[in-house]
Amino acid sequence: MSESLDGQGIVYSHTTIHAAPANFADEAPYTVVLVEHPSGLRFTGRLKDGMADSGDTVVLSELKEDAYWFKRPAEGTS
């Protein structure tokens, strides 16, 4: 099954990684989000900047090294 994941979704759950595995240690702390797409599909990814709260709107920013990266939408566009 292939589905386009462009657009925005809602943060369903999140966690901030402080003690990261060795290959991600230089990126800690970083936030991992579980995003609910409007289609109902839920998938994980990384938040580009800062923290997230459940219910926040996020936008798919890029696919980098097989990981989805999200960001908050620009002010006034959500």
C-alpha cells in the first residue's frame, strides 16, 4: 500500500529523547512524535525544532534518511 503523507497532521503523542543511542547522541535532546494524518493513519517522525504537545498541528517537512521530519506550520497557516 502506498499513500501520500504530504500535508499536515495532529500530534497524537510525543516524547523527548535525552539519553540517545550513540549514533544520535550529538542530536540529543530531540523530540519524536506520533502524528495522526487526516486519513486516520498514525506514523512516527522527528520534530525539527523544539517541543510538541498532544493536539499540536505539524506539517511534513521532509523525508531524510528514511525518517519523516515535521515542523510547526508558519504562524497563521494552521
